[in-house]
Amino acid sequence: MCYALKYGIWNVGKIEAENVNTLVGAGYPPLTAMVLASRGIADERQAKSYLGCGDYLPDPFLMTDMVPAVERIRIALESGEKIAVFGDYDVDGITATCLLTDFLREMGADCVTYIPGRLEEGYGLNTLAIAQLCEQNVKLIITVDCGITALEEACFCREKGIDLIVTDHHECKEILPDAVAVINPHRIDGGYPHKNLSGVGVAFKLAAAIGGNQQQILEKYGDLVCLGTVADVMLLQGENRRFVKEGLSQMQTSPRAGVAALMKVCGCGASELSASSVGYVLAPRINAAGRMGQIHLALELFLTSDIAYAESVAQSLCELNRQRQQVETAIYDQVIKMLPADKTPEAIVLADESWHQGVVGIVASRIAEEYSCPTVLICLDGDHGKASSRSYGGFNLFSALKENAHLLESYGGHELAAGFTIRRENVGLFRQELCRMAESYYASAGAATALNGDCAVPPQMLTLSNIEALKMLEPCGAGCPRPLFVMEHLTVERIGQVGSGRHMRLRLRNGGHSFQAIYFSATPETACICQGDLVDVAFSAQVNEYRGERSVQMNVVDIRPSCKADCSAEIANYRAFCCGNLTASGADSLELDRETQGMIWRYLAGQRKIIRETPMSLCRKIVRWTDKPLSLEKLLICLDIFRDVGLLELQRQHKYISIRVNANAGKTDLNLSPTLQRLLQAKES
């Protein structure tokens, strides 16, 4: 049985007091200094390097093939040839398309845009689109955020008499498209210092190479570069950090019509604009255009200068996003009903004719997280199906698809997310194979689901001034994450539910300090907490303003029962035992003495209701109750032994276990447990 526990392990950073004092002496506020020190930063020089936005923008001509690309575009500009900018339907691809299109039109180009329909054409350059552009007398196609694997399409362009320039940021394969130029920072024969540019970042570099003044181009298009860089989760280091910082500043002070309209319609004010609000508020509405088959709305939003029209388009995008959310909810509810109620799946593979191809990926991501296993959702159409899949706990999806390529018609993606096409008749066999691979992986490796907190903080550190000073760390994102703190031994004073019961509002107390907290997408049942519980909380901190009052608020990421004694989350030996691979030394570590068995039984017997908890939460509650150490794997073995002899009923329901103590059980002999006998045999072997 695979126990894939969300955040079963909390890794909390250690800080050197000397480094914190040095940073405070250099002018960094105490809480900010603690975060920096926890990330290995020891002095002012390292802090400036970590938070800096780059002293310069590297020369775009350091990218391989930039010279022939610029030369070919200049020829097209001089001769009046029609140019097509060919992009992708996500935020990165949309902003890259709009940036380069607007720039070329400003240069006097006869330039059209083409983004393939997500549902009809799928991702990337394709021959039908090329043929259509050829009929429009296009002589040069420039791809943005796609094209690096378009080998056949590049040959088709040549057959049609169309020149091709590829700009992309995805990993290069051994063979590159036969094009006039292939611009990609990942090229092994390239010398560009920053490899982690987004698609819009590469498009910006091309525009800068043509225009000649990078800073001037960035001042004009920084908002678009910021949007695409954040939405595509690029590392916010070096040049990307500068893109985002300058882009946010532009969006706050002088945004283009479409960006201003979207911010207004979303209620995203300039004062609270951050990389997080770009990623979680603005980006989903832009993405909705591609997901719901109306990509033209996103293009029009960024290419128009008409403020009134921009607001109308922004309203349409918000409505599309609401429709997307409704479709997502309907699919999610349907998926939940299709899952078995009494069995933890090793992997989820489901298919249906009614699902929306543009939305199933979001649902797959949500299901994978909630059910702690790889998830594949297939949209069936006749004899074929298109799938979106998401991984969980380190399981390599792309390798799994590669191993099962004989069952698929095509596939692509990476370790964490992938897509493929499959014949309806092969879905069942594919499900069996993926479940087998997932079970084997989790049995041998375990799920990598650790929560990484910056540092533990005492309650007196959570002051308004300290939290406001965390803005020094912005922009926060990949490579420079938003600070995540841990506070231990908080009493749950009050629990309320908001958002139609979907979220929890809490009041937590530590000594003389009381805090308001919000825990999104959680209920008392799913979080396994009750009023009066003593808990540890992992959270990000923010200043909440309500009716003119400003206060500290915890945005909770995870909650666990507090305990003072050791409570190991390691269960490698238990996994090995379940799979029949336990060694003698592993059996020694699982051996239970009478005292431990009695301690666990007394706790369980004292509960007056059915216990439904994550195993780790239950283990920590027992440790807190007894003040004695207990490992999760010993608890799991003990529960299996008690079940064997009828002391309790035990059900495994996804990441939870359900326990009903048998109040009528008489005196039992634990030696009769098959689990215990197998453990003794393993110890003797």
C-alpha cells in the first residue's frame, strides 16, 4: 500500500545567529535577515547579489544565429515582405507574439499573427497553418515560444518557399530545424550567459537586436516580458529578475491599455501588484483565452491602444475565466464520482467523452495533489483520446510514457506534466501499466513531498513593520520564493469556515500573542484539527487591512499536531515490508515492544469516535499524548497487527486512514497476527 503523504516531512532551515546579526547591522530588518540567512546568505555582498537585478543586459548577439535572423528580418522590412509571428496559446506565447508583432509593425512591417487553436491544432508549428500562411503570401515565419522540434514543418516551409526563423526557450534536441536561424539560449553551441529565459524573453532579445537599444525596448515592452516570465515560472534570477522588477514598475505607473484594463477589471490595484498577483490573478484570465478556444481576445487585449475596447476585452476574458472555472468544477466533480471510495489508487487514469480538452490539465493537477498520485485524464473522441497528465511525489511521467510508447500514438512533455494521444482500446491496458509502475516507484523510492520552510519564528517577530519589510525580497517567485515560516505550539482558539465552507479562518494563540489565519481549500476534517488543539503551522505572512485596521495574517500552507518527542516520517522499511523486500536490519527497526503497542492501543481506545486522519497526523497526536517517541512506520505496522486480530477495523482512503475501534473485542493474542509473523520471519532471515 502506497502512503503518499502531502508534506509528511517538514524541512525547516537552520540559521546562524552571527549571519543574522551581520545582515541586521547592514540595514536589513530582523525578519528579512532571518530569511536571507536561512537561504545561506551571510553578508551584505551576498544579499545584494541574491536580490540584485543584474548590472547589465547581456548582448543579444551572444545568442547563436542572432546575426542571420536580424539580417533576414531587415531584408523583409526593406522589401515589404509579409511576416507572420507564430506563437503559443499560453501567457508566455501570447505575450511573445504580441511583443514581436507590435515591435515589427512599429518598424513598418506587414506583420500578421498566428496562434494555433489549442483544441483543433494543438501545440506548435504545423503544416496546415503553414499552408494557410502561404496562401496569404507570407514569406517569413518567426516562431516564438515554440518550434525547436519542428523538423518536418521546417522542411515544409522550405517546400512552400517560406523562410523560417525559430525562437524558443525549450530544451533543444540533437537535431535542430533546418531554418534561416534557430535562436535558443539552450543551444549547446551558444554562448549566452542566461539559459533560463522565457519565450517572451527570447522574443525581447530578438527585438532588442533589431532595435539596437535594449533598455529602450524594455521600457516599452517590460510589462509583456514580466507577464510571460512570471506565468511560465522562470527562475527570478539575474536578467529575469530585472525583467520582472522593471515590468512590475511599468505596470504600476504606465501600463499599456490592455494591461491597465485587465488590472482594473480584476480589482488588482497598482499598490498591491506583485509577481504573485501576476501569476495568480492576471495570468489565469489571459490563459483562459487559449483554454476556451478564443485566443484572439488575448491578442487583441495587448495589441489595442483603445482604452474602452481594452476594458471590453478584459471583461470578456474574465467571463471566459469564470466559464473555465465552471467547466473545471464540473469535470472535477465527475472525476471524484468515478474514483473508488475504498481504495487508494497507485495512479489515476480516467477517460470520458464530455470533458473539455483545454481544462482537463488543471483538473489533473488538482486531483494529483489531493489524491497524492500521478493523474491522467483522457478526452475521448470516437476511437481516440487526448490526455493531459500530472505527476506527484517525484514520479517521472515522461519516462513512464516512453516505456509505454507502444500503447500510445504520440506523446510529449516532461517529468511533471505530459500529454499524449491514445486509442480507446488501449486505455485499460495503459491504466494497468501506469498503476504498476507507480506502485513500484513509491514502494522503492517513496514520495518526495517535503515542505521546505525558511525558518522557525517566535511570535514576537510577526510585527507589522517586520512583515512589510519583507517586500525587500520582491519580486518573489521561482529561485527566490516567497518566505515560508514555521511557528510551533499554537493553540487553535477558534475555527470558522468561509467561501461556502471551502476555506478555514482560524484564530491561533502562542502565549500572549494571537494571530488571525486563513487556510485555503481546507476544512477541519481535511486538516484533522479541532478547537483547542495544539498545532505547528507553516505559513506565509501578510498585512491584512479591513475597515481601516491593519493586522498580521498567516496564510497557512500546512498544519500538523505539535509534539515534543521524536516523530520520524520515514517509512521506507514499511514499504519494503508490504512489498516483501524487507531485510533483517529493516525488520529490527520495525520491531515493536509491548510498551509501544500498549501506548498506541490506549490512545486509540480512548477516542470516542471513528478516527479519520492522515497517518502522520495520527502519529504526531499519539506522540504528543504520550510524550514518547514513535516512528510512522512502527505505527503503521502496529495498526496492521491490531487489524489482523480484530481489535479494530482499518480502511485506507487515499491519503487518510479510517479506524473504528472494536469495543467488543475481548482479550486477544497479538502473536496470531499474520503481519507480526511475517515481521518475525523477516527478522530471522
